[in-house]
Amino acid sequence: MGEQLPKISVIIPTFNQGNFIEKTIESVISQDYPNFELIIIDGGSTDNTVDIIRKYEQYLTYWVSEPDRGQSHAINKGMAKATGDVLTWLNSDDWYLPGTLCKFSDLFRNNPGAVMVVGSGRIIDSAGNEIHFIKPNQSIDLESLFDWLNGGDFLQPSSAFSRLAWEMAGPIDESIHIALDVDLWIRMAKSGINFVSVDYLFSEALSHPNAKTTAFANLMLIDCAMVIAHHGGKKHVEKKLNQLANKLCWYEKNYQAIIENPIIKLLRPIIKRLAKNEDQYWSEFIPPWVKQ
């Protein structure tokens, strides 16, 4: 890419995310980086999403609001319109931290062999409390991606890839609606693409009841497992499934003893009241049987 600043294309796929998308857009257009384009692909929202998009129309290279076949299709539509040297997508309930695009640019310029850059990310609740801090493995390759369910994961908004990487491994498989990013990363690794992992905080992702990571947490695990197994990572999937099976067996064995424990009986009414507050970041960790 030489000394010229690479053009970075950011795609925002969205559908009925009027409560969140404005912050996502602001996080891109406020970046201190001169050479980027922002593309928004809306799936025909019926809330105020389109009104917000129109508010920022002057900053957009392209946008459209029309029915689509889901997030995977929306990302592919956006990539087809992108003209950048570096490509990425940003879900409409995620956002970049200041300096992200500059750091992406520096990493690609200073690592000529880099075709995929990955950094750290935070998952937060609506009050801004950190729920998880996700730092990628220092070395990312096919084997580490197969270990996605065992700590080999990273946040998608904290990544960017070259046009070459997209041409080699894309487009997104539109039959996959949850683990679509994992499938793409594995295909990139299989194509021999070089991943550069850095200890730098690029993005934050909001945990809320309608977020895929929250609303479809169990389906996400299953979808990831199926993708990894499909690509040849069966032994890694078996490792995770065995862990879950052991945990399930333990709960089945000890369930009655737990719920009849005097301390649990004493605390249960208090915990149930606290659990009703969805803004409490720890509420998602309270077992369902305690809330009942």
C-alpha cells in the first residue's frame, strides 16, 4: 500500500437498531483519519433507523434501506459497494474507540504481509460497565481458530482485513446467520492469509436483550461448533461439548441439593428482585433456576 494512507471501507449492516445506530455512526465519522468511506445497508427497518441514517447522509458513501436476506447478505451487499484497500464491518450496536482507523492504517502500512489485523475489544452493558474484555491470542492461525470455543475467540469489530483477503476468502456464506464471522476467519486461515494480532483496544460491543450474543447465546455456540466441525476442527468441538456435558451432569446430579440449601432459600427472593433490573451487568450470570 506504500506511503499513501490506505482507504478503509466500513460497512454497517442494520435492521431496526434505531436505539443504537447513531452512536455507531458517530464512532466512525468522528475518527481522526482522512481516508475512509462509510456504507450502511439497512434491511428495511420499520423503526426510526432510516431517519437516523438520513441525518448523517452527507457522511455516507452509499446507503440503502430495502428487505434483504439477513446480516450475511447485508454485509455482502456492502462489500460489493466498497472501494477501500482495507475492509471491515461494524454491527449497529457496536462502536469504534477513538484512534481505531488510524491504528488499522498504521498496522497495515507497517506490516506489508498483513492481510488481517485483530485487536482487543470490550463487551459492556447499557450503563457502560465492562462485562468481558476479549484479548486475541498472540498468534492466530487455523489451529487457534479451531479453538474458538475454548478461548481462541476475538471480537469481530476489533478486526479489519485487506481487499486481497476478501477476494481470497469471501464472500460471507449467506446460509450462516450467527457464526458468519468465524466461518470467514477460518476460510481466510485456510487460504494462507497472515493474521497480525496486537494488544490494542479497538472497539466496544453492547450487550442488550436483543443482541445476538445475548438473545441467541446457545444458538451461537451450536452454530460455531457446526462451522468449526465442518472445516475440520472436530476434536476442538468435542472438547467443548464434553465440558458442557460434564457441567450438565453435575447440575443434574446436584440440582435438588442446591435449591434446598438453606442459604439459597434465604437469598433467592433477594436475587430474584435484583435480577429484574436488566441494567445490572451481573444479572445475566444468575442461573435461571434462581430467578424462577
